[in-house]
Amino acid sequence: MSMSSPSPDKATSTDATTAPEQAASPDHGERRFAWFHELGPDGRRAFLGAYGGYGLDSYDFYVLPLSLAAIGVYFGLDNGQTGLLATVTLLMSAVGGALAGVLADRVGRVRALMWTVSVYAIFTVACGFAPNFGTLLVFRALQGVGFGGEWAVGAVLVAEYAASRHRGRTLGWIQSAWAVGWGLAVLSYTLVYNLVDDDIAWRVLFFTGALPALLVFYVRRNVKDAPAAAERLKAAARSHSFADIFRGPLLRTTLLAGLLSTGVQGGYYTLATWIPKYLNDERGLSVTGVGGFLVVQIVGAFSGYVTGAHLADRLGRRLTIQIFAVLSALCVLCYSQVPAGWDEASLLLGFPLGFCMSAIFSSFGSFLAELYPTEVRGTGQGFTYNTGRAVGAAFPTLVGFLSDSWGVGGALGFAAAGYALAYVSLLGLPETRGIELR
């Protein structure tokens, strides 16, 4: 089935039996990184802009989880309050994602991308100046607005340049930028906290969040929207609205895609928020020790993103997500139940945990883009992905409160429920591999 001129009705009619078989798996014997070369000069620049944006998005997100212990001590917070800092970021990301998606469909992908990067950079730096918990909470909420919009806009931008047979790998590699940004954040955390006292180190780490501002200059000078998408958006700008993703067959797609995103991101952000504190408080690791454990997890994450990217084109988007939903739940349960003193086991389990909880995201960029027609693609992808973040944000806060009686390790097992929700929601969504967006 082709979607070169999609409509909202057509966007939801594809299933695993109607996607073209010839596009179901990549050609064998093609040159290495053919997916990147076939983007063309403009597509490659768009890829680099989106990759940098998402990597720095990850960096600016992780400065908070890595600093939670120090922030908690500095402001005298309990686990519920520190968890709220992560939750408000994710809640406001839904606002930012929906707004950025609408802007992407109204003013273009590139302009929306620059806006989101600027917002999350400005308010990450502002967090470093916060005089009290309330102010920090407000600044982190505003940072979440920019944080929420960047991935959806960047993914749509690149998806519209990518050929259908390579779209899973192309968008999966965009996801791998998250592990790169995460790694840079851990490196900065290790250096800053070893050189500066904890009372000021968390502020310095937030100040380094100014780095993404440099990316805006690159995007503005070098990146432009895919020509076909730009023409369709120009023609449709006045005839489509945010409400279109809740009409007709798209309503079912939007609800199920939102549940899918809720489950996956609820599980992921529970782990992203609480594992550093778990390693610090319950495993008794130093700053350097936490950094070392996270490096193993990050290496696993990068490997997972890349592996999941290739599987998305070979096995299909839906099956790939289902496989890693099951594996992620199993890894979480194993990791959270490691007995005290078994640090080597925790270290080794960090690799498969990082691998599986990251590989599940590799199909998201292509899957969500293929579920919606061009005219509302940014809106649909931005809303479903970030609404999932917002609703899933309840998971880190709940774990924070549960940890007061269960311990952080015991409460972490709750993340498995998110992966179960993701698996079930996929049963009502179509396979989209092979759909042509142009």
C-alpha cells in the first residue's frame, strides 16, 4: 500500500497483510550505511541536525536525575518531592510536544526544531540559578516544554527524507543519539562532582546545558524541510487542525499510540530517574562508582538502539516493540531484585537492561510517522509521544512514594507494568513497515 498522498482515513487502514512485501525487508548486499547515503545532501544535513538536537535533549534531561541526590540534600527534600521534579518535566513535555507538533505542521519542521532546542537550552541553564525548590520546579517545567517537542519534530523531519525500506534504521539511529547525550551527561557529572562541592556542583551541571544553543545556528544555516512535505504543508496549512487526529479512524490510532507511548516511557523514565539514586543510596556507590555502572548501561543502550533500528526494518515495527517490551520487563525485575552485596551482578545486568529499554524505542520514530498522513504527522506524532511521557510521568513519582516503604530497588520493579501496557496496546495497531510517505 502506498501513502505518497495520504489522507487521515488511509493512514490507519494499513495492516501487516497489506504492506508491500518487496519493502518488508532491506536488500541484501547493499553498501554499509546505504540508508544514510540515500538521504541525499539535504537529508543528511537534516539527519545531523535532528541527531544533535536529540542527543543534547538527552543531555539536558539527564542533568536532573544525576543531580537528584545532591538537590535533595541541598533543599531538604524527600523522595516524593525529588521524584516530582522529574514528573513535572515529563508532564510539561506533553504540552511542548503537542504545541511543537502543531507548529511543525503549520510553519515547517525546521522552524519548530529551532524553537524547541532554544527553549530547553534556556531553561536548563535557568535551573542552575534556582534559589529554592519552588523556582526549580517552575524552571524544570518550562524546560520540559522544549524537551517534549524536539524529538517529535526531528523525527518527522528525517522520516520525510528517508526511503520506506530504510526508514526504521534511519529513525532508529536518530534514537541512538539519546545514548550519546546520556553518556556525555554522565561524563560531565563525574568530572563536575569530583571537582566541585555537591552544594554547587548540581548548579554547574545545569549551566552546561547551554551547549544546545550552538546547534540552533547549524540548523538555521544548513537544514530545510523535505520539498514534498513542504509543498503539502503549504497547501494544507488552513484546512487541517489539531482536532483532526481525534476524528474518524485516526481517533483509534491516537488513543492506542498514546497508550503505547505511556507504557514504554513510564517504564523508561522510572529507570532513568531512579537508578542513579538507587546506585548511590542502596548500593552505596560513590559518584565515580555510579558513573562506572551507568557507562555499562549506556553502552548497552547504544547497542540496543542500533540493533533495534535494524530489526525494525527486518521484523517490522510492531513485532520489534513487542519483543523488547517483554525483555525489558524481565530485565527490570531481575535488576531490581539483585541481593545486597552482589555489585558485580548489578554491573553485568546493566548492559542487557540498557540494551532492551533502549531498543524498544528504535521503532517509534518510523512507526508513529507512518501512522499519520503528512498534513497532521507532526501533530499526531508530537501529541501521542509526549502525552505518553506526561501520563507515564506518574510512574517516577509513584515509585518515589513507594520507595519510602519498599526501598528504591523494590519500587523499581513497578516499571515492568509499563512494558505490559505497551505490549497490550500494540495488539490494536497496524504494522506500517513498507509504507511510502512521499
